Amino acid sequence: MARTQTGSRAKLRTHFLENIGKVMTSDELRKVAGTSEWARRVRELRDEEGYQILTNHDRAELKIGEYLLENDKPQPAFERSISKETRAYVLDRNGFTCQMCGAVAGEPHPYDPTKKTRLHIGHIIDKSMGGTDDPSNLRAICSVCNEGASNVTLTRPDLQKLLIQVRRATIADQLELLNWLAKKFPQKIKEL
């Protein structure tokens, strides 16, 4: 099995490097890799080898299922010490929402509408300051906030501040908020 994974990744790496600057489709990459696990191999090229393979999450002009490698210079790849189970738990716990700015995964970013929001896992107390990889020290954070975080933690607004902002919002925005809350907490709505 490991041989297939390495072989598929190598085929994809070669294909990307031979097509720098060209938009490629998921169908094309699936054929090149020769496996249904092609998307995982692309993530490995990004996460483990540092290739900056862009998707619609990075560039608004890319459609879903389109990929682009702009240059052949990989960025330093970092070893992941946070398990995929912990990552999934933290993202779910945080409602797939950036805990600094409130941007939602996959939606246009409020500070840069040309980019779709892409979430990462960030440390509340950075590891350089003694923080751990425990879920209680982790949060979902978007790439825009993550770039400017610099070990700074914004405080969450308290209930009073939230209510003031909701009251100031238009009726249409208040109704949109109500719909969002109903979708997020369907069981609680039924209990009311």
C-alpha cells in the first residue's frame, strides 16, 4: 500500500511540476494518480512537501475541482503534531467558524471577498510560549487571521455586546441570524 501512495504522489508531483501555471481539473489529477486517493496525495504534496497548490479556497477565480501550482519552490513543510481526529473535533466544536473574525469555512471572507474562507487549527497559547496541542488550547482560525495573529488572542464578545450588535442590525440581518441559529441549534429550537 505504501508503494502505491508514494507512486501516486510522485506521479502527481511530476504532473504539477510539468504544468506550472496551468489550471488542472480533479478528473485530470485522478487519471494521473491512477487511484481514488488522489485528493489525499495532493494534500500530502501541500502539507508534507510544501508545494503551494491553489484551489477555489485560495483563489476566487478557480472553480471547485480546479488546481493550480504557480511555481516549483516548495515552502517549508511543518510536521503535524495535531491528529486529524483532534483537528476534526476542534473544527466541529468551533462550528467551522474562525474564532477571531467569525468567517465561516467555504464562504467569501469578510475582509477579502475575493478569497473563500479557509480554516486552520491555531494555538490559543502558542507553542513557543509553552502552549500544548491539547484541544482546550486549540481553535479554528482562518488563513487571513492566522497570517496576522502573531501570538495575539482577541477576546470574545460578551453577551451584552452581541445583543447590542444584533439590535443595531437591520430586520433582514436579524432574521438571517435567526435562521442561522435555528440551523446551528435545531434541537434547542425544538425545546423552546
